[in-house]
Amino acid sequence: MWGRGIGAGTFCCGAVGCAPRDQGMACLKNVELDLSAMPTLEQAHTVIRHYGPTLFFHPKEVYLPSSVSWYFKNGAALCKKGESAAMELDGEGSNLPCGECNDGEYWIGLPDGKRGESIIYGDIDSAELYAHVKPAMGGTCTDVAMWVFCPFNGPARFKLGPITIPLGKTGQHIGDWEHFTLRVSNFTGELMAVYFSQHSGGRGGSAALGIGIRNDAARSELSVDSSAKYRIVAAEYLGEGAVDEPRWLNFMREWGPTVVYKSRQRMERMASGMHRRLRSPAERMLNKLPNELSWEEGPTGPKEKNNWEGDERW
């Protein structure tokens, strides 16, 4: 789980009585992991309270975050493949199946009727950040990945200058997990860098304020202060039982259903009915279309992401 890479400049070495120009370059390899420099649980809280940023949402954003507990209490339900009746969830998701793989047998869905129509807009007053504290760069740094949950990810829009064009259902799905990561030095306690996720990727940036390329969005009064409204949900390096992981964190299935659009189904039927000389090119072209144009699919939770273990992807 622990990365063996160590950043340049983390250590230096030299031979006594030997001029620097006569010394060879040393390569330090982390062959025996030492986590003694990692923060205690209380120190991890101090780091978050000090460096946790405020998340601002666009003034026209309508699909806002909520706490997982609020989402469950307001009608989110556990659905099982082949069964029409869904099971209601309590605030902690204590009846969720956990510790298994994402086999498509279960997913979290919305309630029917007006409850389902209203829950997608979230509840920013209940929203909180879910923190995962872990070693980075061979234990010389700490990565604090802070996850935010939204009941619904709205459809994409195409912006051309002052004109904004809605793209129908493209890109929308039930349930949405996004995160940012704070990287802190275990020697000085200073913030070294910040990583911002974006769908299946993201980018890292310098911790120096005001330096670098800006990509701002309009601010509003819709905000969540992550230094105050957060919960540490995992810190495996502290040992088993040090952090009480919520049950929903170990739900490895999807947080929303998979919905295939009728247009996709019609195109597949048309392709299958073509002459075999035309069928293969048509199917290849169909498979090249972005998934968002064909269906919507709920995301898996934080523990199923490929950056849960090890260093953040920069």
C-alpha cells in the first residue's frame, strides 16, 4: 500500500573530509518503511483544521452536496438485481452489503415520486467532507484526501463565449464523489501541494497562493468550510480500530443505477440488422461514442477508486 518514492531534496548526504565535487551521487531507496513521522490522530485533525479550504459553488449550481447520512435518511434505497422492491437505508447505511467486489448485484437508487425529485438537489447545510489520511512519498509526507458527496451529477453544458448550450442528459448520473488532496510535509508541517480531482483524472498544483495558472469559477454564498465540517473516515496507518470507519465506506458497489438511453438501444438494433459488411463498421463507430451519450452510470465509492491506496496521482 505504501509508496516507496521519495521526492528530490528530501534528504542529502556527504562524506566527512571529502570535497563536494569529489563525492558521487547517492541514491536513497526506501526498503524499510518507517511511519514514525506520520501524524497522530489529533495531529491529523490539527492539519485539517489549519489547511482545510472552503469549497465554493457556482451561483447557478442547483445540484449541491449533502452528507451521506442526510442522503440515506431522505429516501436513498438499496436496490438488488432482479428485485423490484428496494430496501430503505438508515443514516449510517448499517444494512448495506460490505466488503465484497463490485459485481453489479446491488446499487443505491432514489425513491420514487416527489421524494426522488427533491433529493437530487442535495442539502448544503448538512454537507461535510470525508477525510482519508495516508502516508505519501515513503512516509515523508501525509496525503489528506477529502471527499465530497453529491446526490446527483447534473448534465453537461457546452459553453461558447457568452452562449451556454445544454447537452440534454449527457454526463448526468445519480450519486457523485469528488475529492481534493492536501499534501503536507511530515518534517515541517507545511502544505506542499494540492491535488484537484476531475472525473477519472485531475491535476496537482503548488501550495503557493497566487502562483500558477488560474481556472476560476464564479463564487456564491453556497459554500462548505472543510476545516470545520469534516469527518476522518479512514487512517489505516494508525492501526485497526483507531478510526471508526462508517459502514457505507465499505460498500463496493455503485452509488447509482445504470440507465441505457433508448437512443442507444435503437442504434444497436439498427446496427445488428445491417448486412454483415456494414454491421462491423457500424458497431465500431457506435463503440467509439462517449459513454455519456449512450447511458448514465452511478459511480463507485471512495474505496473503489484507484487512488485510495498509495500516493495521490499527480
